[in-house]
Amino acid sequence: MEEEKSPWMCHVCDHFSTVGEGLVCSECYKITCHEHMTTATILDNESGLYVFKMICVECQFKKNLNQ
């Protein structure tokens, strides 16, 4: 049985591909390519600890502007 190749598109740069998979932002839950995804430390309000999350560059900029 052949594997289905689902197309995806980065919401930041509109890169379209059927090869591999896009990544999902932990903040906005949109699909993003590897180039526009970064690991950031985010404060978890429930535990009071910082956790590592994969977020897109748009969400990272929004967080930096709000601080």
C-alpha cells in the first residue's frame, strides 16, 4: 500500500509542499515550515515553571512585543 502524500502550506511564507510534514505551532496551532519554527521558553501559569514549546516566528514576535 502506498503512503498518501498530503499537501501542507506554511502560514508565514506560504511555502507549499507534499514532501515531509509541516510543524504545528504550540500557540496558534497553525502549520509552519521548519525555517519559521523556533523553540522558546514559555511560562506555564499552572505550574509556575518555564517549559520549552515549539512556536512560529509570528507568535514569538507577538510575545516579545507584549513584554
